[in-house]
Amino acid sequence: MSKTAFIFPGQGTQYVGMAMDFVKSNIEFEKILNNFDKKNNTDLLNIMFEGPEEKLKETRFTQPAILFHSIVAMKTVLNEINIKPDYVAGHSLGEFSALVANGILTLEDAMYLVHKRGEFMIEANEGKPFAMAAIIGLSSDEVKDICEEASKVDVVITANFNTPVQTVISGSKAGVEKAAELAKEKNAKRIVPLAVGGPFHSPLIKKAENWLMAEMNNINFSKTSIPLISNVNAKPVTDIEDIKNNLAKQITSSILWVDSVKFMISEGVDLFIEFGPKKVLAGMLKKIDKNVRVISIDTIETFKLVKNDLEML
């Protein structure tokens, strides 16, 4: 029997003007952004729609913006078509979007948590020199070995296993630079420095784990029957305490995206629906398994293009 997974992107997919068409089509969505701004003394609505891009790139704004875009895209689809996922999953920040999709968190609570998470991930680094980079063209095992060797200089770890030949590394500036040097020696196709606000998914921001857990303990997490595939172990989870622990751990753990996708495929998932800005996850999925079927919904226009396909599910 065929199964469906809802998947949600992480940081780096934001753009000025994001989610604007969804908000214009539904006054309730605009109210959510206005309420968020009032509660958090922010200007997220204007930053999303008008920029500047540099402001939108600030992690504390990027994270709620992407989550909001992902969920209003999903809600717009579900208002017209009745689809229930067998699994939900998200890439890093996208895991919080996935928890809205399976009913564990409300959109408002999830936006608040990722706004705080963004602040914590920057603060925890305490201004130390850091870097992140994508290593393209080497296997994940090769990148792991490189990080182990480069760690003799300073902290660097494998942060995201995005595809079989694209792994993101994170850590101290010196550690990442050494790893990049070793990757060049191993004939990596490309090494792409990432413009980020901190050494995400590395032990350098460990303090953020406890800060996030304290915030999560003040938020209501509801029960669900739809499993989340956790980033930290690529396994299905529905238990609330396990989910919270994994979300805290995820801050310093590697994102096991390749293993998560492979697990869902092994469980019979033959359709992935990506909700949110751009189509980054679709590109990754095709590199993990070229036979997989992915539908990406970023705008109302893209929804119209695939609406007939979705109605036939």
C-alpha cells in the first residue's frame, strides 16, 4: 500500500516576499503574523514581505518565517484537499514545522519556539569565530574521517547529511578551514562556505539545548498518531518526552536526512509532499533516490499546477 510523507525545509530557503500570496488570500494568516509581532515585539511581517534580505537572514527571523511559510502552504492545500500523511519529517528547523503538521504543536507555539531557538543558537556560541561549509562530491564516510582528522586542530563535525555526496560541516573557524583544506586534497568537487549566524549542529552551542528545553517545558505538546521521523536518529517517534529530548539534542547533533528519507522509503512511502519556500528538499530527495516522487508547494501558483495530481491521491 502506498504511503505519503509531508516534509518541511530548514534554514537557507528564505526569500524576501515569501508567503505573501498565501497571506493575501487568507486574513487569518495575516492575523497570526500580526499577533506574533505584538507578542515578541518584532516586525516579522514586514521583514518577510519587504526585507531587507540581511534582516531576514537573521536566524531569529529566518526560522519563524520559514516555518510560517511551510505551514500556511500546507493549510492552504488541506483546506481544499483531504490528505493525511503517514509520516512527517523536517530538515533541522523543519522538524518544528513537521510537529505542527502532525498536530503536536500549534503554529503560534512553534513560531515562538523557533524564534527563541534562533536566538539561543546564536547566543550560545558567545561570539567565538565559527564557520559552516557544504562539502560536495565526497561520501559521508570520507567527510566524517576528514572531520576527525581536522578536529586535532579545533572543533569541527559533520552537521547535515543532506545527500550521499553533500555533507555540511560545522564548528570553529580553524576546524572548518582545516577540514576544507583536507577535503580539497581528497578532490572534493566543491566546498561552499555557508552564510549562517552560528556553528549550528555542533557542540559549540551546547548551552542552547538547555535553554530550548526550558522553553519547550512551558509549551503544550499534544498527542499524535502520526509519527515524526527524528533528525537525530532517523527513527519514528510519537512519544512527547522523546520528541522534546530529540529536539534539544538536535541543536548539537548531526541531521540524518539521508537516513530519514531512506527509512521512509523502506516503510513504503512513495510520495513526498514538500511544503515551504523553494524546492531544496526535492533536489536532495532526487539525489538520495532518483525514483522517488516529490511534489513541492511553495506558492498558490505551484499548488494550482499540482492540484489535479493531489486530488487523485
